[in-house]
Amino acid sequence: MACRTTLGPMSDEDYGDENARLSGQVRRFAKVSASVGGLAAQVVGARMLGVKLDRGRHSAALKAALGGLKGPLMKTAQILATIPDALPPEYAEDLRQLQSNAPAMGWPFVRRRMRGELGPGWQGKYASFGREAAAAASLGQVHRATASDGRILACKLQYPDMASIVEADLRQLKLAFSIYRRTDRTIDPSEIYRELSERLREELDYVREARHINLYRAILKNEAGVRLPEVLPELSTSRLLTMTWLEGRPLLDFIAGAGDIERRNLVAMNMFRAWYVPFYGFGVIHGDPHLGNYTIRGDGTVNLLDFGCIRVFPPSFVKGVIDLYVALCDGDRDLAVSAYETWGFENITSEMLEALNIWARFIYAPLLEDKPQRIMESESGVYGAKVAHRTHVALRRLGGVRPPREFVLMDRAAIGLGSVFMRLKAEINWHRLFNELIEGFDVDKLARRQEKALKQAGLPPPPPP
């Protein structure tokens, strides 16, 4: 296979023998079916035949099966667990705990992969290269290395045959959605499936991820509370991403050592700005805020580490998010309908509007009151589950709804960050923080900023609304 040592446009040759071959898909399909198929059969039996099912035990087994498979099914399970009532509550709670901590591949694998990406003399391009993985995720693993100039590096190496695995897993996911749709027609997951498919395929492209990093470095260059890695293009390919290493502690370790509320509030505010300055300023959001994708420095600065799951929105969608906030503040029904229609919801009756607003009021609640408060009145997540259930019941009574695809990662970000703020026990005036962020918002100015930033990073513009 030809060696690529610079970042540039991808071609079919870049993937070489890792294109989505039928044989690879068949092997993956068989492996997934062996792990998950029996569990799925139990669900079908419970639904169709009245067989008793211990949901608690079953969801734990499903979590264990997905956690050992690597690949996008594990990542997809994390995302689905944040969409209100896309899964039964017992399953959502267990799958929420998946943190992409799959076992790492060994040194023989790493050596072969690195030779394939950088050529026979690849080790001479680093001063040192760690044999053991520093972290293992769903699509690849990270090794710590040292550059010839002494800089500490993070080398993200993709697992083999991931294109085949993604396609096979997407077939399984489509089948799972089909089964779920037959048993509960409240949520039409067709747009959710389209969104997940597109984002997962993008995550295989480390050239694109490198451009995402450059985009975020430009967007957040004036944010003192956020740090981002720097890409080394000469040591990166479509399946190897070499970046500068960012020292920091996992969030849970930071919380254990941070007793004072001021430090915890500072981290929460830095997280808030790391996610929402790009969104409200440029129409871009990091769609995967789980605990493995950032670390915390001693001064409360947040390190952003992973940029595979980035979503670019049409400027009109960002305006719709702000319009819904204003509508909830002012009780403006017409503006709320307009906001939902901008998002892609259709045929919004008065009853449908109220059903959608049940969830919207929950998501926007911390932003509506001008006072310091925690992000949620309950720390257990039970309240959120109850709100999701009320939303589900109301939508089912109205014949169901098809969430637009943009809703998936927006909801993922909101729920994921809310979970972080709950863990931090942060007490912040979210209302003022948010209003400072959107003050003077102008959709045309956002469109111009977005176009310029994406062009400079070598990324395509968002699709039209």
C-alpha cells in the first residue's frame, strides 16, 4: 500500500484494502450478531410473546456486549442513550456509562499499522514512541510519543478494517431501529439514523479531523480557558493523527481533588464556552462531550482532545435555537412554531407544540431564570427521565414525531454537558452566561464568519437548510 505522509484530499487508494469489503462486513455482522443477537431475541420475545424479561439484567448484559465490540455500535449506544425515550430508561442508564474504554491492541498490531502509514522507517521520525496505548477508544487508540524537537505527542491510530466495521454496524443499527419502530411508533428514527451514519463515516477520516482541529483552534484562539492540540501534518495520514500532547486530569479525578466551588464553577464556565462559543458564533458544535474527550488542567483550563464528531449547522438553525429561547421567555407561540419549523419539525399543531415544549422547557430551564443555580434540580437524572417520559406519552397520543437529524447532536451536547455540570455541582447564573454569548446575534454575520472559517480550515460549507 502506498504511504501517505501529508494531509490532503482523500482518494479510494488512501483506504487501500480497508474499503468496506463484503467479506469484512460479513465477519463483523456475524460477530455483532453473536454478541447482541441473543439479547435482541429476548426483547422480541418479551414484546411479541409475553415472555418475562428482567430489563435491569438484560441492559447490563447489552452494555457488556457493546463495550467489548469496539467500533461505532458502542459510540452509537452512547448517543442514543441521550435522546429522550429513544431507548427504554433501564437501557439508557446503562448505555450512558459506556466510555469507549475498549481493550487496546498490542505492539505487533501497532508496529504493522505505523509501518503502513509512515513507511518502513517510521520509528526514526519520532525521538521515542510508547509501545503501550495511553488510551483506547471505539475507533482507534492513542500512543504517547516524543518528537525530534522534544515535544510530547499524542498519536491516534485507527483500528484495522474500520470502514467494513462501520458499514456492518450501520446495517445492524438500521435493523435495530426497524424492530423498535414496529413495537413503538412514537419516535420515527429515520432521520436519527441518517445523521448517525454520516457522522460515523466522517469519524473514519483523520484528514477531516485534523481540519476540525484547525477550525477549532481558530474559533477558540481568544478563549483563555480552553486548550487545543496542534496537528503535525508531516506525521499524519487518513488513519493516523499526530498531535501535541495536552497534560490534564480526567474530570472525575479533578472533582475528587477540587473541594472549592469557585474552581468547579470555573471549569463549568470553561466547558460551557468551549462548546457554545463555536455554536453561537460559527454554527459549529462538538457533538461528543463524553468524559474521554477532554481533560482538566490544574488552573481549571479545559483540554479538548477529540474532534471526530463535529457538526456544522446552517446559520438559520442557530437562529432557530435562539428564537425558541426567546419564545419560551416571552410565551410567544408563533415564534416557537417558527423555531421548530426552522429546525425541521413539520405539521406543528397546538397539541404538538405543547408536547415539544415539555422537553424544550426542560433543556432551556437553567437559562430562563436570572439567578445562580445548579443545572438541574435533581442530581440523579430521575427528573430528566420523567420529563422524557411525559414528552414520549404526549407525542404518542398525537401519533408520533420524526425528529430532524440536526436535533441528534444538539440534544447530545446539551444532555452530555448537563451531566458534566451536575457532576461538578456547579452553581452559575446560566441565564447571564448564555445572554452574554448571544448578545448582538446576527444571522448574516454568523454566516460570513462561518464561511470564512470553514474555507480557511479546508472544510466544505454546511448543507442548505
